Amino acid sequence: MPFCETNDGTKIFYNDWGAPTAPPVVLISGWPFDADMWEYQAMELASRGLRVIAYDRRGFGRSSQPWGGYDYDTLASDLASLIDKLSLRAPSLVGFSMGGGEVVRYLSRNPGAVKKAALVSSIVPLMVKTADHPEGIDRTVFDAMISDLKKDRPAFLASFGKKFFGAGLLSSPVSSDVLDWAKSVCLLASPKATLDCVRTFSETDFRRELAEISIPVLVIHGDADVIVPIDTAGRAAAKLLPRAVLKEYAGAPHGLFVTEKDRLTDDLLAFLR
């Protein structure tokens, strides 16, 4: 399996699909998934003319599980290590949910290095409610997530998965097999990484960084997202970005990479080309 070693010796697993000379795009997963969440998009984008790199964030999937380094500065450095190792010139970046944070932090530290970026169901600009951010989510919600993860991680992930994909008692946009698959992928993650990243994605403030991004950024968000509400994230991010293109998916939940997989793929392809 291919790995990239970071500055602190962490080994990052990645897939590199498509023609080596094709325009490169790096797909960054959401919490607590790994690169496998991009199965459909990676296959389609690679078969339709792009070089697609998808990797497992440190602590998740097949990457190393160090005790620390789950802050966005370190995670963005991991992304930089991968881009450098593969000698990617002017790649595009696509970040889902927590992965939007890596995209923004990398862009702020490497201006001019990226051609385009997309934020899909992203957590930016700021998730937690603060005195100057009243539209955020109360901190007790994230405290409860951490408590439930410590108490029974498999049970939490099973419940979380239903909300993630918009599954209800009477109907569901995904099969029970998809819910089982999602849970199995998420259970591969280090418990420490899973817990630490809750604080990271909920408390990191990207408002100033978003306003300084000069490249085109596609923002895609479902208006039925109960994990990362569109008013807190997608719409707020689009207002801060100088060159944002906002696409709202009516009725779509957080996990639209499955529920809206064809539309998402087509929108990404049209934007990245």
C-alpha cells in the first residue's frame, strides 16, 4: 500500500487513481471517515479525466495512529507533505465536513499553490457558538458527543450514521447496508483521534482565513443537514469567501456523497474542469 511519511514520522495512506499526467485533485475525508468515503466520486472523477488522490487522515483508516497531532496546523502540514511527495502542481482540493478545515488552513499557508477548491458539507467557518458567533452550535452538543463516544463508540456511530445520512424511522435515503458500511469504516479510526478531532473541527475559527482566499471556491451543502447546519456553515462560508459559488442541495443530509452521489460528482467535475 502507498504511504507518505510526514515531518513527525506519521505514515499517511493514500490512493492515487487516474492518469499520472491528468489534472490532479486531492479529496479530503470527513470525520470520522477515511478515504473510502470517496469511493464513488474517486472512481468517477478518475475515469472522466482527472488524477484523483484520496488519503486517510492521521489516526484514521490505514494511516498511523499517533497520540497527538490532531490540530489543523498539523493536519494541514500532513496534506502539504502528501502534495510535495507526489509533486502535485497546482492541484485542486476538495474537503468534506472536517476536511474543509484542512483545505482552508492549507490555502492560508500556501497562497497561490492551489488552482481551485471545493467545500462539501464543510464545518467552516466556525461550528461552536461564541459571543461573537451566536449562530453556532452550543458547546454542550460537542461535550455530549465526546461523552457518548467514551461510553460506547459503536453505539454512538450507529446513531450518528442515521443522522448523517438522513435515515428516519419510516424512510431512509440509504440502505441498511450503507449504514453498516459507514460504521465499519469509522470504527477503524483511533479512539484518541476520534475524540480529539471533535474539539478540533468544532472550535477552530476560520473566519479570517476564508476572507483572504482569492481562488474560486465551490461550496456545496444540503439544506437538510442536521450534523453541520447550512446556516452555520455553508451559507456563512460563501458570504466570507471572495469568489464563492454556492450550490444548495434541497432536502439533502450531511452525507450527500452517498445520497446525492451523481449530482455531487457532476458538480465537482464541471467546477474542476
